Amino acid sequence: MRVPVVEAEKRAEPRRKASRRRGRLLIRRWLRRLVAMFLVLALLPFGLTFLYRAPSVHPVSTLMLADLVTFRGYDRRWTPLEEMGSAVVHAVMMAEDGQFCFHHGVDLGEFRAVVNDALSGERPRGASTIPMQTVKNLFLWSSRSYIRKALELPLAIYFDAMMSKRRIMEIYLNIVEWGPGIYGAEAAAQHYFGRPAKSLSRRQAALLAVTLPNPHVRNPAKPSAGLNRLASIIETRARRAGAYVGCLE
């Protein structure tokens, strides 16, 4: 005897409801996992900052990790700040962040200029301090965007508050990219000039410093006329730095 259609529908309805409940539970479970993963990723930089305060810890950048994952490898020779010599340290500071010793992670004057550019629809400008560049290299991505800038700001302020200026500069000068697969001042000095960073002349240090904004295009060992002009300016500034580099002395 055939079961009436209505009766079959009544019997199937609980199974459909149970299936829908299982589907909703599965979606909620995955949403919880995604939220938990997002929270871990969001809090990771703050936890790692505590770890990176220790002088014995040698951080790596996201670009260095990418080179490892893609089997390209990289050249980085960790060097304590006091063993780098003052020439490259002073040149990089005067080229990248002249107010490094005086701000708290963010240069408010430059930050206002970035905000004005954003409000007027202009293309994002640099204006990154050394703490901002350090947290970008350690925790974020390299492509320029307002989203990345918005993440950089609180991270840089926190990083600057938790670290000494010497430690921030030491980390930066050991992770910043100076060419494809070349990271840090020591590896750059050896690659371009065949000598350790502490033995660089003021001119060579200035050439390395002005290479940083575009290390994939600029070559400090074979500088263009424009790069030489920039290096002359930075060399002069570094020689007259005085109190500007006081926090590293």
C-alpha cells in the first residue's frame, strides 16, 4: 500500500530540520574559528614585540619569510648596532627619519600631510618613520595603501613605547631590504662595497641610505648622477647630525 504524499512530507520534515540545524551549527563553528584566527593574527604583533625586546632575539621580516617559503633564500648578517659603526647608522637616520629621536613612533607633521592627501584624493605618500617602517617589515605587507598605513600607526606607537630607540634602530638596520634577497646593513655593505658596515666611508654609507626608498632599482655601487646628488645631501646632514642622533649615543 502506497504512503500518501502528505504523510511522506510529514515524516521527511524532521530530517530536513535536523539537516538545517547541522548546517547552521557548522557555519557557526567555522565563523568562530575564523574570528579566533583573526584575533590571534591581530594580537600576534603585540606579543612578538615583547619577544623582540631581548637583544639575543634576531627578528626576520615578512619579506624574508616570503623568500624562504619560495625557496629563493636571502643574505642577512645580524650585526649589533654598536658594531655597525656610526656612518651607516647616522646616514640612514638622516635619510629616512630625521626626527627619529624626538617623536614617539609617528611624526605628527608628516602624518597630517598624509591625512590631507587622503582627504584631497591624492595618491598615498610615504612619510613613514623608522618605527613605522620597522613594524611594516616585521608584521605587515609592502604594497602602499591607506589600510596598511592605518595599521602601521598604532603598531608603531606601541613599538616605540615598548622598545628603546637603539633597539628599534638595530632591528630596522638588520631587516630592511637593500636589494633582492639582501637584508640589513651588514649584508648590503658586503654585497655592494665588499667591506663590513663599520668600515664604510661616509660617502658609501650615504649611498646605501639613499638606496632604501627603491632598492630594486637603485644601485649604490653604481650610482646615477641623481643618486650621487642625494647622497651628497645626506652625507652633509649626517656629518652635522649632532643632537638629532643623540638618542643612539
